[in-house]
Amino acid sequence: RKEVEQDPGPFNVPEGATVAFNCTYSNSASQSFFWYRQDCRKEPKLLMSVYSSGNEDGRFTAQLNRASQYISLLIRDSKLSDSATYLCVVSQGNKLVFGAGTILRVKS
Amino acid sequence: GAVVSQHPSWVICKSGTSVKIECRSLDFQATTMFWYRQFPKQSLMLMATSNEGSKATYEQGVEKDKFLINHASLTLSTLTVTSAHPEDSSFYICSASKGMISNQPQHFGDGTRLSIL
């Protein structure tokens, strides 16, 4: 079983749509949680950290459920520029463990 | 602007060549840097943790004699892929943070795309 599992997608959505990604992690000792964005052939970039209380940054909302070991990302009012691969990432000790990513394609 | 610089961004070379990749933190000191490898449509896999002034810590399954890591200063770590073969072709990325990984964002280099013919 992978340490961090994500639906690979792709999610093909029209502009303006709301889309949600889910992620599960296997190690209950994971300490911190993040969503990164990776564009094709580029390095990952931090999108947002994820907290149990839930956090929002503009059109993006992230949620963590430690009991279920589940992380989510909600994107509202999708833009063409949101097209990318979204990586679910957890920290374990002094390491980051990456999911394989979920591909989002926003189309006009 | 970029806070971690990685060089070169693209390498194409013959089988058997050794390739050195540099990772520099530009405006902060990084006692720890990380080296990842990413194959197409797969997740970033941590190869090793590079520690300034000491030996790198390699992940299970990563050959330390194949992937030589040197972290000689607080701003520079190098990864050398020795005697590279086609199966070593991949996207190699380094990262560093200004503090603990759990509460400081990781800054990634632009990555190095290695193609071994």
C-alpha cells in the first residue's frame, strides 16, 4: 500500500466549476500536511498547508481529518490556470512523503 | 524570486558518463537539503537527505555508491550520478528549507532532467 494515495485523475472540468480532490495517508504518525502544485516538467510549489480546523486561501479550501487519515482540497470557480497536478504531501519526521498527484484540466 | 537554484536543468549524455548536479540555497543557510527523483507519472521519491559536514542519509533501495552526495557548505549540495545508465534517466529535484520540515515550506530547485542514451 502506498504511503500517500491519491486518485490520479485526470479531472476534466469546465471553467467556473468546483472540483474536490481527496487523499489518504497510511502513517498515523504523520505530523504536517500540505498540498503542492506541480506544472508539467516543473518543480512542485507549495499551494497551502492543511490544518485540522480547515483553512481557506481564496478559492482554495483544505481540510484534514486525522481520525480518518484523510486530506481534501476544494477548488472553487476553477480557472484555466489551475490546470496542473496537485500533490498531497505529508511530513514524517524530517521527511516529506509525496502522493503521485491528481491531474486537473480546466477547459474553456 | 528563486531561493533554491539547481544546475544544470537538462543533461543528455552517453551511458557510462558521470553527471554532477548542484543545488544551492541562495539567500539562506541550509544544514539539510533533500534529493528526490521523479519518474513519469509517479510521485517524487526521496533518495537521500544531505547533511552539511556529514554523510548523507540514503533511503532504502538507493545505492550510495551510485548516487554520491556532497554537502560541503551551508549553501551547496551536489548529487553525482556515477556511471549513469538509461534506467537512471529521470527528473532529479533538490529542496531545502529554512527550518524544520514540519513547519517551514520546502523550496525546490527547478529540477534536472537527465536523459542517458
